[in-house]
Amino acid sequence: MLKPPPLRSLKIPDAPKPPFHIPPAMFYLTCVSLVNTLLVLAFSLLDYGVLSLWVNPAACVVTIVFHCSVIALSRQKRDIENPSYFSTIVVCTHLLALVWFSSMVITVVVLLSYKGDFTVDGLRRYGLHVSIHTQRLQCVLAATEFLLMTGIGVNGHLLARKEGDPASWRPPADAKIVHQPVVIQTTFAPTY
């Protein structure tokens, strides 16, 4: 009769480290934002972007390029002289949140307008198969993307205030950081 091997340890293994050097909360928000952006792009292309005055497809493309470049940048080691670009990414995230807010506002304004070619009825006259439900869904998804981008930006801003550039973001390639103080002297002469 075969006996099962004895249990050596019941230790629970540690969680695997993510392959990207992005802080975990920002990484998860980025993944959700990418999925949401693809959904907004799919629903906005049903009406060729007309119901959002072409802002949703443009915002989707810019957001996808931004997230892909952040993920690609986070995988690269950096030289000690090069900046980490974390603060730049936080500022760009806030700007993208502003773009998504304007996208949401434009989609809501077009949704509430009752006349013209930029309405569901106007697009149906041209033969597009659009419905009010896809436009409402675009409004909700644009608002969700605004909240996601704001969450990424605020999370990155708080992390930068707490730690500076986080150690997990683009670690230097085996080098030590040496900070040199910079002294700037200015002289103001009165002008008459």
C-alpha cells in the first residue's frame, strides 16, 4: 500500500512580484483603465465617434498610448544621470483626467441636445445603427475613466510627496545617487 509523502511545510508562498516596476495600486488602476478605455473606444466607434464630437476616440487613443508607454518605461533600467520621469507621469495623468472630464461633459451635452445631426435620431437618418443606450454607456464609461485617471494621478501625487520618486519606479542600474546642492545667486538692480 502506497503512503502519501509527508507534509514538510504548510507555508503559504509569497505573492509573486509583478513584472512591472509600478507601485501596485497604480498598476491595478492602470489595468482597469486600459480595459475601460478599450470599452469606450468600442462603443464610441459604433457611431464613428460622432455622439462625443470625436473626443472619445481621440482620448482613448491618447490614453492607450500613455499607458503603454508608462508600462514600457517602467520596465527599463535608468542611468543615474537620467531622470525617473515619475513626476512627469503624474502631471500627464492629471491632464488626461481633464481630457476625460471634458469628454464626459461633451457626451452629456450631446445626449441632452434634441435637435441637429449630432443626435441619435440625426445619425439614424444617415443609416447608422446607434441607440440612446450606447450613448448613455459612453457617458458612464467616460466618467469612470475620469475617476480612474484621477485616482492614478492622486495616488502618484501622494506617493511622490511621501517618498519622492518611489524606489520601485525605474530603479537605477546599479548606481548610487549623489545629490549635489545647487546655489543660485541673483542680484536685482533698481531701474529708474
